[in-house]
Amino acid sequence: MKRLIQARFSSWRKNPTRKPMILQGTRQIGKTYSLKHFGASDFRATRYINFEENARVAKAFAGSLDPKQIIRDLSLELGAVINLEQDLLILDEIQQCPQALTSLKYFAEQMPRLAIAAAGSLLGVQLGKSSYPVGKVTHISMYPLSFEEFLMAWDEPLLLEGFRSIISDNPGSEILHERLWDVFKLYLIVGGLPEVVAGFVGNRDDLPRALPSVRSLQKDLIQSYLADMAKHSGKQNSMHLTRLWSQVPAQLGRDVTGSAPKFSFKGVLPGIRGYAGMASTIDWLATAGLVVKLPIVNSGLLPFAAYERDNVFKLFVFDVGILGALAGLSPQAILDYEFGTYKGYLAENFVAQELVASDRDSLVCWREASAEVEFLCETRGRIIPVEVKSGWVTQAKSLRVFSGKYPPPYAVVLSAQNMNLNPNRLKQYYPLYLAARFLDPALEPSA
């Protein structure tokens, strides 16, 4: 399954000051597959170590952390000589061997010509900061398949080409929009976990069979995530993690206006009140990549961090397909686009997921008095407010409030309608499926 992250891997390899790579992301999103594909396409050979499957290999890091000695021991374990110039060394589930993580510092200093890629799903929750080779590694984050990657897996070249050809002065035709919208609704059901996507795409011509299979796979994956919580956090903590994670869909459904509300601490964990009592649980889920935590600010000025408060935020599920499964949403209801007010929260979760995956680090929600804008995005020193509408009605009162107080270069409405740009108008309209692309220069109204 092709992933856009391969381009980042190739850039990393060609960097003359390359450091060892740490690839982080939630379990089951394709980290191992993508690294092995990278090794097969860009290197003479791939040397793969998995610390979870082979505990014995940790002995190579138990004594001296001299890179030469480690490479000799790993070559013996693998039964093949690791070529420092032409091979990719993958250290998978590296959180199981803290000394291996520490050794990356010495590889960066003493053996920079060796390409090393480490991967781990729960690095942040299992290892303290002292284990990290600070300043000696390149961090790359990986996420579920984006909508564009879903189209790549869909294997309909004309549709993918049409999606990529949409620019500000060449909006997609109505036929293209309708086809992309149909696939977008399927993405809301399937989400971006590779196993689910592969299973669905292979059976997409038989939706009555494929859609229940999607939910079944997602429920299995949910159980595996719950098992991870129990395994890596202890009995009491895992109970809190399980309950809080399962509560996210109910939290998103609290507000009848259709916008995802501020996270409420009331009644989430029995006997625990307020943010202080839940902070570690929320941080565990966010660090494990199972939730997206977005601050709510009460100002439209930069820097956003100056107006953030630890206890005021929204929580989204990391994958929109898993959100639907957690919430018990019927695939057919989503396909028919008839599932009540929850339609708004699903669309907003999708946009959050797309924006985070496209490396929009400066991303917050905005609320002042009764006005609320779903997202504020910083791009090239400018603030772009983004209103999310799940359907075809695009009235956006809160955008007017925000724009009157903090005049932006333009404002964005994401909805079910086709793209409609006018450089002389404040509000610009994009279809929801362009959530990861609307800030690209080629899609800006002034481009």
C-alpha cells in the first residue's frame, strides 16, 4: 500500500547530515510495512530487528554501546553482515529496549553513514526523557491513511488524478466532485487503518458484505488497543484509560449545535473530578496517539500558545473509522449521510485528523463568548479561520464574528459543496475532502 511518507523517507536518506530516524505513531498504522518498503526500494538490503519478537537481541545493547561492537553482534544474530554504506537497519518496537534507543546517540556521532530507522508505538508512555538521544535523532510522525492515500489505495487513476489536479483556477467539475464525495463518505466509514482499508478495497464492489466486515475489523482493532492499555499501564490506570477513551464519542455528541464541544470532566471517571485528576490519563492517550488533543483559545492573535490553557481543549479520536465503530454508528447511515447531529462531529473529527497528519503544528480551536470557530490554522505567519459544515448549508455566523475582531486574509468554509473561490470575497468555500490541501499555495484564492 503506497504511502506519501515514502517521500519524507527518501529525503531523510539523501540528507548529508542525516541522523538516525525515529518513526512514531499509533499501532496498526503501517510503520513496519512502510519502513520495509523503503528499505526494499532505496537500499541494497534491509536488516530488520524486532525487540518485541526477539528479546535476545537486546543483549547486543546490554554492555558497551560502541556502535562497532553492536553492529558485529547484530550481524551475528541476523546471520548477515550489515553493510554500513548500503543497508537500512530497522530497529522495531524499540521502546522494549531503552539501551537501544540510547545507543542512537553514539551511532549519530560515530557511525553517521549507517542508515538506522527506529520505530515504536508507545515510546512516549514507556520511556522517560532520559532515555532519548536528545538532538541526535530525526523524529518523523506517521498517521492513518489520509483521504488522498485512501484514493491511492482505491486504485482508480482518473479519480486520483482529478483530485490532485484541483487548484484555485481549475476547480473540479461537478461530476468529479460527486465521485469524490461518494468516496469521501466511504472514507468516513472505513477510516485510514491499513488493514481495514485493504480489506474494504478488495471487496468494495459488494458493499453489503464489505461494510459489516469493516466494522468487524475495527472492533477487533479496538480490542487490541484496549489490550495495549492493560499491558502497558497497569490495572487501575487501564480501567481509567478504557473508560475515558470510550467516552470520547459521547463527549463529541454532547452539543446539539453540531460542533464538537469542549471536553467536560464531569462524570467521566468515577470519583475523579477536574483536569488534575485526569491529566495523566488524557496525556497517556494523546502520547499513544489514540486521541488528538486540540487546545481551545479565547484570542485570535499569535502565538496561540500564549492563550492556551491546559484544561480547555477538545478531544478527537485518531481515526474517523475507529470513531464510528466506538460510537456504534451504522455504516449504511453514514453512506446515506443520514445520521443526525453526529454528522457534524464526524466531519470535524475528519478535518482534525487531516490537518494533524499534514503537519499543521499551529492548530487550535477558538471560542469567545457564544462564538466558536472549529479551527484556526497558522500558515506563513497568517491566521486562517476554518468553519466545518457537514452538509450543504454554509452559513457561518461565528466566522463573521471572528473576522470582525481579528481580520484574516480570508476565511474558509469546508462543506459538502464544491469549491468556490473568489479573491474579492472574505469567505472561501472548499469541499470537506480537501481538508488537507486547502492551505496549499496552489489552492489559495489569491494564487
